[in-house]
Amino acid sequence: MLLTSQELNFDRRQALAQAIAVLQTKGFSKQAFVLSHLVNYRDTDNWWNRSVGHHDAYAATNFPFEVVTLYPEFFDSAVDDTERAAILLHESYHLFGSGEAAALEGAWRDKQRLGWTADRYSQTKVWANTRESTMALVPKLFQCGQDGRSDCLQ
């Protein structure tokens, strides 16, 4: 997997480190440790990811190999380090063996603690895409409010 993909360049490693620092600061120490010390980050897809495909993804995790590919959208679509930290938080669930629904639910439940809140991020592409994916795979998180379609965690 490592031989068939490229490493992150210096600038992207710096952006990654800043996002991991947000996780550490917000109390996600276990996730920050794994993301800092146990993961091999890649800039391009390895042979496995190319064969499986990851349409519209910000990142992809190859579990149990602890390889994470960060796509250009991770750097370009996320508006700041907190939003990149939210993406990494999602990937950390995969690094611990969780599937997509559990990763979406866990990251959505942890968004307040991370500081990734609707009042600040609801207009961003990453928020909209994550909300849509979470609604599709974990609808129980969006069956609150008078309309029965509101975010239960706000």
C-alpha cells in the first residue's frame, strides 16, 4: 500500500499536524495519539483504494493497516483546522475498527466537544456533506424537534 501511493508533502503534513493538535486540545487524546504516531499518511490512492474507489471522500482509511489517504478536498474544502479535525475524528473511528455508520455517528455525536458546531460551520461543504451522509446512515440522530427531522444533538 505504501509503495503504490505518495507521501504527503511538507505543507500538507503541517496542516495535518495542526488538525491533530485541535483534537488533542479538545480532549481527544487517544485519537490524537493514534493519528500522530501510528498512521502512515498518503497523498494519493494506493492500489486497493484505486480498485475500490472513494467518491467524494475527504479521506480514506485502510484498516487494519493504519494507512490514511488524505484527498485534496481534505485540504481544500475544509475551511479550517477544526473542520479538518472533524474529518480526522471520523477516520479515527475507522482506525479503531468501526464501519462507516459508526464513524459517522461517533463524529456527529462528538462535534460539539470538538467545537464543530452548526452556528459556525453549517454553511460549509464539509458540514453539509457530513450531515447528509449521517442522515442517510444514522437517521435516528435526526428525528427530533417539531418537524421530526431536526438534529437531536443540537
